[in-house]
Amino acid sequence: MMVAAVVAGLAVSGAGAAALADPPSPAGPRPAAGVALAVGDFDLSRPQVAASGLTVPWGMDFLPDGSALVTLRNSAQVLRVRPGQPPEAVAQISGVTPVGEGGLLGLAVSPTYAQDGYVYVYLTTATDNRIVRFRLTAPQTQTPILTGLARASNHDGGRIAFGPDGLLYAGVGDAGQTANAQNPASRNGKILRMRPDGSVPPDNPFPGSLVYSLGHRNVQGLAWDAQGRLYATEFGQNTWDEVNLVVAGGNYGWPTVEGRGNDPRFRDPLLVWTTAEASPSGATIAGNRLFVAALRGTRLWNVPLDGAGGAGTPVAELVGAYGRLRTVEYGPDGWLWVATSNRDGRGSPAATDDRILRFPPRDTTPQPTTTPPPTTAPPTTQPTTPPPTGAPAPCLVTWTPNQWTGGFTAEVRLTNRGPALNGWALTWSFAAGQRVTNAWNAQVTQSGAGVTARNVDWNAGLPQGATASFGFQASYGTSNPRPDDFALNGAACQVDQ
């Protein structure tokens, strides 16, 4: 789960994805022709099935090529899911004990996957909950980075995700021992923050401790907005489920408080629901909307965010349409991915359950967003620099950045030297943890270090010799090197020097 790219003009194709056998659920009126909708507005009446016949899919994240990695809680398998293709088992995680709510739970792809190849999973063993990492090139080699988290038949937490700071966060339940949540020496009932090797970051709020926030019962959803704010979903006990805006060192009250306590010692939740209408698990942010997958509530909550850490009135979507919903992710393809959890012992599975569904964006007329222009104007003529040796590359990329402390914009000019194209995708990898925050004149998505810029409707055609221009804004840390691995529809490009 990564920070959602705030992009303009989503235009994606569902070609090759399986059609849904069940009748679609009502999801409100379709937009009128010519109306451009905001990022985060998905057409929930047009689902496509990316995978079916699964048993308790739990964690999900995306590889740089856009395919999804999905954990299966009971069988301890990691699947690779690509629409239109059968799911492929790519790893078997050892030592998993699937008792109660435990098993193979969360999954996170390294934000520097292009360099290190790591995939992280959270699992329950016979003695503890732990986080291990492995590479798809050698999945049998699984290295623990964090062990010794108390386990139980319930309240194991399990969601893991990399934040915009490149650090790994983990929602850890109280393991049925409520006192754990307020005990600073316990890592249960907490949100933990760690380096990719499991060590303690020096700027954590409690020196020498992985604890980032405390007073939690059972966090199972982690999502960041474009400003880097962390939102977490949390199961209540009998009365109130929560969405919390999480800050470093914050105490969220459990077990002293469930829901809003108006107690100055604790931070009140941003939102509460009754346990019957929520039991919130996975969460993701697309644009200015927080989506929350609800288990007992059998719905998808759509929460408008105000950009300042507040929230508007939630809207219940897909109510009862697909049963229990465990995970929701905003994919690098611009679609909303949702996993059901009807075979977890608490649902009523359909014949095709469990399923991973994809819902397309409802944007109909992409328009560029308003963004600050770079101080250096892009070249007014098409680059003509030939490649140094051999046959000309089929594409040429010109990269014009405008940089300030912690952030930059880049104007990108893509010249097609090959056959005419009707639809294009330019890919590259960031080498220093840069994160895209918004874009114009292209649909730009990011998964880990990998970035994909796809055409929007009005610039899909790219004849031979023609140039398409787009831009984006992004953040960076200590350095901001220019990418050097651009590829147009999979073919390597020359970079204009």
C-alpha cells in the first residue's frame, strides 16, 4: 500500500479482465458525457474479477509492473495476480499457523524493490506474530526482521505498509490482552514504525522503541494521504469502530476508551461506526477519498477527506453486494482493487468466493490539473540528438526538472521514433525514494520505486516522429537523481542529455 498519486485524467482499459458473473450492484448514476470526475471516483457498477476461487485473501500490494501480490491467510501462499490470467503461486511462507484470525496476513512490497527485490509479510507462527522478508527470485529464503509479537486466536492485527518516509509500519493487535495497549514496554496494541531491516528509526517518538502510537485494540488498515498524514482503521469491541488520524506518540485510548472519550489523555477518532456497520479492515486513499473495507458491515466505506486532516460524511457503497470485504487498495493501474473474505469462517461464501475485484475510475473527459510551471521552459523544438551507437532507440525522453528543498516538478517530453501508437505507457524507476504527488497531461501512478505514465484520452495517438508532453510534482529526500531506465510500451528509450 503506497501514497496515492494525485493524478489527472485517468484513462485505463479493462481488456483481458474476466467479466463478473454476478449482477452488478447499484452504485449511483453514471456521469453525464463530458463531465470530468475527481480522482477517487470509481464506477462501482462495473466490477471485473481479477481472481476467484480463493480462500481468505488478506494482504495485497503491487510490483513495479502493476501486478498484485496477495497473501492467502490459511494456506500461507503468496499469489501473483494479473487480470486476465490465472493467479500464480510465487511463494510458500514457512512456519505459518492459521488459527482463528491468525495466519499469513499483511504484505508490503519494498519501495526500493527495483534495487533490493524485497517483499515483506506479517504472519502468525505457533509462538508469535512476526514480519519476514524474502525475494521472489529465492522465495524459500525467508529472513525474519521482527519477532516476538504476542499472538492469539484473535486481535493479531497484521497490516503492514511502507509510508512515504520509506519506513515500514505495522498494525499490531492487543492479542486479547487489553493491558498491552497501554503498556509502553509491549509492542502489542500499537502501530510500529521500523527501518526495512527491522531496526528502530532514530526519530521514533519513544527513543529505542519501535512504538509509533499506542492505545490500539486491533489496527488492520493503514493509508497515507498526499500530504503524508497517516490514517488507521481499528476494530472496536462492542460499540464503536474507528478511523484514527495517527500522529507520532499519540495515545488512542484503548482499553480505557472505545470510540470518542473526550478525555484529554487520549486522541479521539476522526470517525466512528457501530460494529455492525463496519468491522473495518483494509484501507486505501485515492485522491481525496479514504476507502475502508468492512467485514461485518459487508460494505465499502467511502470517506471524503478535506485535505487538512479532517473528514466529511462517509458514504456506504456495495452494501451486501459481495459479502465481507477484507482489503482495498488503489492500484497503479488507476483501478480500485477489493478482496472479499467470505471463506474466513464468518461469512456466507458464493460459489466463486473468495474474489479479488477491480473497479474502474469513472473519469470520462480527462483534463490537465493546474500546477506551478517549471522555471525552465521545455525545449520548443523536437530533440534531434541521435543515440551514440547502433540503431536509433524507438523513443527519446527529455526530462526537465525544477527542484527545491524536498520537492520538484518535472516536465517530460516523449518522442516516438517507432510506428504510430494509439495508446502509450512510459515507465521508469526512481533510485532515491522519490514519490509522485500529482500530475498533469498523463495518468501517473507509482508502486514502490516504479512509475508508469499513461496517456489520457486526448493524447493517446502518437504518430511516428510526434512528441507528447506531460508533467508531475513529487517529493524527494536527500538526493534527486534523474531516472535512466525509461521504456515506452516496454522498449528502452534514449534519454536526451
